[in-house]
Amino acid sequence: MDKIDTTTVMNWQDFKANLLLHPELTLQFQYAADMWVDASYHITEIKQAPIVSVDCGGKMNSWTEIIVQLWEPSGKNNASAMAVGKALSIIELVEKTLPLNPLGQVKIEFGNSQFDTRQMYPGEIAIEGTNLIVMLNPDITQCKAIGRGQSCGTTATGETCCEPATDETKPKIQLKNLAVADPCCTPGAGCC
């Protein structure tokens, strides 16, 4: 099995370049150990999503995601998956209407009755016989501020938002003994 190194998040131009090298092969997707998108799959749409966010450290971030959506129809009748060349013709059709950002991060969106729909990153791409196999890796959450060597945003008193509260930051509660008669709450005092 020939493997193509894709240890980092793949951008659109690199993903497409891998397809362009092998239009004659069959395009297969593996979404978990020994679990494959059924050969009857369709590429139903390709989405371009500009993302703008502010992380917990207060820094604005922006990037673009290119999301290729796969769908398994209920009538699974294909003996083999679509050819890479057919996938490229769908991409060409999309790009005539929607120019895709070549540096956009690629995600593959897929789900079926045994696997909740989610977006995954193309990981390793391998050639095995007549197949071009795209292994899908799960998306992960991350703290961008910690990744930059910073801490999360801070409160007005200086503690970070992810720290547990200390005794000094807990609100003080004053307890009152209601069993002791209070002169303001005597009959006729007007407090009730």
C-alpha cells in the first residue's frame, strides 16, 4: 500500500491535487477501523464555510472550511464506489459556480444509521490496488489560547475563566436566624 503523507490538516488545493494524480482509481472513504462509506455513496454537496471566532483568550481567529458531504442512499446497489474522475467532475461543476478557497481546510461530512453524522478530516491517503482510500480522522476541540502558550481570558479580579473558584472569589452569604424575633417584623411594624 502506497501512503501519501498528510499528517497536518489538509487544505483544498492539496486534497484536490491528490485526486488529480489518480483519476482512474476508485475513491473510497474509511471512517473508522474496518468501517467504510458504502460503495453506493454520493457526493451531495460541497460547502465553503468562512469561520470567524473569538477564543477564550480574546483573540479573533478566521479560517475557511471546505466541506464535502457524502450520503449513503437506502438502496445500496453499487458494486464499486465512484471513480476519482467522477468526483473531480463534481468538483469542477461546483467550482464553476463557487470558487473554492485553495487554502481552506478540508472536512468530509458523513453519517449513516450506525454512525452519527459528523465532520472529519482527511488523514492518510493510500493507494491500494485500484482504490484511492481516504482515511478520515475525527475533528477535535481545542483551546487556542493554551495552544499559543497563553491562558484563557480573565475575570475582573484576575483569575482565569477556567480556574476553579478560590475562597476569596466565592460570594459571601450572610445567614440570618429567623427564629429570633426581629423588632422590624413585629405585628403592626409595617414590614409585611
